[in-house]
Amino acid sequence: MDTIFNDIQIIIDTMDENDINYVISRKLLEYLHNEIRELSITTLAEECYTSPATITRYTKSLGFRNFVDLKSALLDNKKFLREMINDNYKGLIFNDGNEYKEIFQYTESIKSSLDDLVNVINFKDIDNLIEDIYEAKDIYIFGMQLSGSFSFYLQYMLMSYGKMVHFAFTRNQESKFTENVKEDDLCIFISVDGNYFNARKYIFEEIRKNNTKMYVITQNPNNRILTNFDHVVYVGNYQNGRSSNYKFLLFIEVLLNRYLNRYIL
């Protein structure tokens, strides 16, 4: 799931408002859409009533070498998320007087995406995956942004079935996973459009050194990096992000239902 925004979200959601990490995270969010490019470590420390050394510790706890790298990551993620939002919601406006027409067109797009999954779904691939899930000692699931949300849901459900499943919320956790995975474990990567592969190439390169079996679930068959994985499970052709989300959720529901009926009930 991890982006720098996700790291900040976890801090905001889990720490007390008086905790210095909470204070720093909140101040960074305040600056994000205004003047963060010009924000200095000294100014941030003064406004958080702390020291530059504390800001540096905060920065390193998020996996960055220094404050400049942290700011760069914030700006890069802000740009990427803005582009993603523009792509996903281009032409989708619910406040222009044509709301019902927009909703109808949106639901038609969702139906088309679901039909796409039905046309390509391969139950042999699903059965191979659930068998490996059942046999694996530990399972590690990787995904960022919305794919991370699907990954988190898959983790939650498989754990309720008694499997030991790990999911990384932060970059630091992902890096630790590469050190912990063993040959009898299983790694599952979920990436709707393949963005994870470009952003986290080093992750699966390190895991491959351990001879750990790796699956990837994606709708992007054209990424050359897919040759690095043992199994590729396709959920259809590329469609706009907003309708593909429903397709991935349906796929995960099918996978979980298949697992439940074969190994639990």
C-alpha cells in the first residue's frame, strides 16, 4: 500500500495528537498544497516546537536519508496522485446538472469491466494460487495505493481462515519482508495497472534470490517485468482505473470463495 502519504496516514491514525511524529505529520500536510517546496527543516522544527535533530529522526524513521529526500518524495507522490486522479475521474462529474446521466454511464463502465473479468477468468490459475496459499508457511502480500487496499482485505480474510499473512504498510516493512521470506513461503503482488513493478522493482528482485514462489495479479499483460514472476494471473484487459477497481474486488471475492469452499467448509 505504501506511499509517503500512507506513512503519514498511519501516524495520524495511530498516534496521540501530542506525539511529536503526529505534530510533524500534520504540519507537513498543511504545507503540502501550499509552500512545501520552500519549507526548510529549520522552519518545520520551529513550527512544530521541536529541534531539527528530531525532524531528522522523523525523516529517517520513514526510510529517507534526509529532509530533502522526504520533501522530494512528497512532491513526487503529490504529482503522481494528481495524475492518477485526473486519469480515473476524467469526464466524470457529478455536479454539472447531468448527475443521473453520469451515474448511468459510470455503472455501464463498471458492468463492462466486470464482463471483461468473466470473459478471461481462468479457474485453473485461481486453483493453483489457492493451493499454494494453503501449502505456504507464511504469505506475504504486496501492493500500493488502491491495490494496497485490496491486498489488506485479502490479508484480513485469509487470516480469518487461519493463515499467517503479512502485508506491508510502509517501505521499511517491505524491505524487512525481503529479508524474512523463505523458500517455503509465498509472495503475492497485486497491481491493477503495473505501477508497483516500476516503483518497487528491487523488492521482487531481492525476493527472487530466496527462491520464494511469486504470483502477480494484474490487468497489464504488457509489462516485461512480469517474466520475473512464477505465475501471472490476469483479470482482464486494461480499462480506466475507476471501473477496474470493481473488477479486482470481484476477483478477490471469487478467489476467497474458492479457497473457503475447498479448504475450510
